[in-house]
Amino acid sequence: MTRVSFHFNAPHRLDYACRLLRKATRQNARITVTGPTALLAELDRALWSFEPTEFIPHVLLRDGQSLPERLADTPVCLAAALAGAPHHDVLLNLGAESPAGFESFERLIEIVSTDEADRAAARSRWKHYAARGYAIEKHEVPA
């Protein structure tokens, strides 16, 4: 069963996502990130400039695009749709709704900011997972 984790009170979701992706890639995890297309494009730009001395290998898949074979070893895949996602270890959801197909991943991570609309959407996702019997881990992001 998918392990579900919520990371609450992230002051800047994309900065926190970059740090989380850096940590995960250092541990050789393979991560798929999902969310709205515009937000994934913003994350793509943030990953290029996050750390001036290191690079977080990633690929941004456009709608309907599959991962080219030559990029199969890329540890981070940004994809608006999970159909055909190349990695099923960790799923990082940046969307407002529970992603369809999340149950095919070993782990799901949700990042929740201090914004009230984001927190309300997170409560809805929490209820969605809990109603389906998933045990949920809660993590507070240090200030």
C-alpha cells in the first residue's frame, strides 16, 4: 500500500520541493512530480537555478509526451499526467487534488504551504486518502 506523507507549513512550496528533490536524488530515489503544467514549468526553471554548484537531473514531459529512451535514467520526472510515468518509487504531488493513479507509487508526498486555500485543498486530499484506508504521516516543516 502506498505510504502517504504530508509536509505542512512550507513557506515556499517550490523551494521546499527543490530541497526535497535534492535530498531524494542524493539517496538515489526516482521521483515523479505531478501538478498543473504551469507550476511544473516553474519548478523546472527553479531546479535549473536552485543551487549554483550542483544540478538536480530532471526532465519535464509535455502533455502526451513519453520519456525518450535516452533519458530513462533521469531520476526526476515532471509530468502533468501520471499515465506512462516512468518512475513509480516516489510521487510528489503539487496539485490541488489527489492525483489519479497515485496508488501505483510506493510513496506519495504532499507539500502544503501556509496559504489558507492550499491548506483547505490539503485537508480535502487528506480526507480522500484516509477514507481509502491509507495511513498518513504528518511532518511539520521547520520555520
